[in-house]
Amino acid sequence: MYVGTLSFDLLLGDVRSLKEKRSVVRPIVAELQRKYAVSAAEVDHLDLHRRALIGLALVSGDAAHVSDILDRCERLVAARPEVELLSVRRRFHGEDD
């Protein structure tokens, strides 16, 4: 069994309220879940208007599959024009851990 996780630290564009923040973050989380069948959620910076931390996790029996899906998720978030990707943290846990 292999587990991969990503956390995205995002700077949001012209957002002035938590309601506007939700309208930016929720579609990103939903698209990650729908396209790649990962577990994803906003996990930090919940009270800040212009910052968000999105975390996701994926479990598979194939290490290459986990790596491929994490790469695709990272490209999807990086390509979103309404956010600036400040940093990405990737963790990979294999059977030997």
C-alpha cells in the first residue's frame, strides 16, 4: 500500500471576504476530488481571506500511480489563474515506512 499527500499553500487574488474565498477554494477542491478521486479539503488559514492551505491524500497499491496522480493534481492547481501557488509539500509513504 502506498499513500501520497500534497499540501498547497495558496495566495488568493482579489478576495475581500470569507464568502469570496469559499467561492475560489471550493471549486478547486471539488475538481481535485472529481477528476482524480482523491480526498481533499481546505485544512488551514481558515480565517484569512487571501490565504488557503489545501491538503489532499491518495491511497493505491501502485507507487507509480500515486506519483502520477500527485503530479497531475499539482499541475491542476498551479494552472489555476485565480490563485498563486506559494508552495507545495509532497509526502510519500510506502510499505517500508
